[in-house]
Amino acid sequence: ITVAISDAIIYISIVVGWIYFVAWSISFYPQIYYNFQRKSVVGLNPDFLALNIVGFVMYSVFNCALFWSPGIEAEYFERFPRGLNPVLVNDVVFSLHAAFATAITIAQCFIYERGDQRVSMIARGILGIFLVVVIVCAILAGTNVFHWLDFLYACSYIKLTITLIKYVPQALMNYRRKSTVGWSIGNILLDFTGGILSMLQMMLNAYNYDDWDSIFGDPTKFGLGLFSVAFDIVFIIQHYVLYRNATPYEELSGDNTATQEQHSPPDEPSEVTEDVSSTN
């Protein structure tokens, strides 16, 4: 039986968990609203969205199975006998909602102006590799070569890998355009808050129950917070320091072209236009 050191820390952990759940959950909506307001997704990298939806589906599979399946939970406690189930109800709700919200954002890419933006061959290749890994691991688990818990860990590692790389296309896109226009900073600030609080909750629980295995038992949750925070800092610097003078995107009335964000500070004007005609 695992005994808590402090009841107060239990309640603090619960509050922290729901705060980060709210912060992470609503973090998707500034981007959705921004796209709706502009009637455009120009500046939002499609590789990021493609990787993101797959990542959250994998994360949902891990969370739902470990939270709801008695057999999977039994396998977990057999491997970590002194541990607690690291997946809480807010983790399940968050991952399912995240997949749903990302799907809405992807749908906007088919509705609003997107220019010549498409999922790159590199991203497609990476997603193809992940698909093969999932299929192979499912076959191995189904034939009892290893446990279904190991299959779920494979899903969680895919999510963790995606978290490591999914922001790279967007960061590079911002760098090449010298602008963050099209990429919502509200999303980043809320994601930063959620990442910090997510890691805080895990450390509070680990300390309170002297169960540091719980962090390693759910590496995706801790890694998700850690790497999200690291990239959020990059985007915050891009938005508020490096490219803060970028000119907002403006659609030209009666034409399918649009002015490109100006990349130079006000004292170095440039007149550059870019064809961002929508393609079907």
C-alpha cells in the first residue's frame, strides 16, 4: 500500500492537474480563432499539423488503455509494484480533446486560404515509419511476443518523438519568413503554462508517494511537458524579440494574391509580394 506524505500535496496536485488541463486544452483555440479571423492558414505549417494529429492519437491510445483496461493496468503494476497508475482522468480527457481540436485545425486548412503549403515528403516519410512501427508492435503483442503494455509504450514513444520534432518545421518556417504571422502566440503562452504545471504535478506526486518510478513509468507525460516548454521558449523569442516588427498578412480585395509579411524592420522597408493562391 502506498501512503502519501501529505494530504495537502494531494489536493495541490489535483488543482495543478486541472489547471494544466485547462491551459493545454484551451491552447488549441487561439490558433483556430486566428485562422477563422484571417480566413487563412498561411503561416501555419502543415507538417506540424500532420505530426500533431498522429501524436495525439497515439497519446490517446496510451492514456485510454492504461486508464480503462484492467488487464493493462495489471501489467503496469506487475512491472511497477510500488507505483501508482500515472494516467489520471484529466490526462485522458486532454488527449482525446487535443486530437479533436487538432482535427478541427486540419479541417480549416481545406476551407481557408493556404497558398502552396502542403505536407512535405519528409513528414510523410516519418509518418509512414511510425505506421510500420505501430503495425509491427501490434502484431508482436497480438502473438504474445511481448505484452500489450509494451505496445502502448511504443505508442507513447511515438508521441514523445513527435513532440521532439513537430515544432521544428514551424520554427524553420518562421525563420525563413522572418515572421510569426499565421502562428498564434496565444497557443504558445498557454502551452508553456500547461507544460510547466504538468511537470510540477508529476514531481509533486512522485515526492508525496516516494514514487519516482511514476515519472519513468509515464515518460510521455513528463517528456511532453519538458520538450513543449523548450520549444515554446524558442517561439516566444521569435515572436517578441526576433520578428516582432513583421508586418501582418493582408489579403488584397478582388484578387487571389496576398502581400507577404514584411520581413524587415520599419527602417529597412521592402516591397515584396508572394503568390499564395489557394489550391484544391
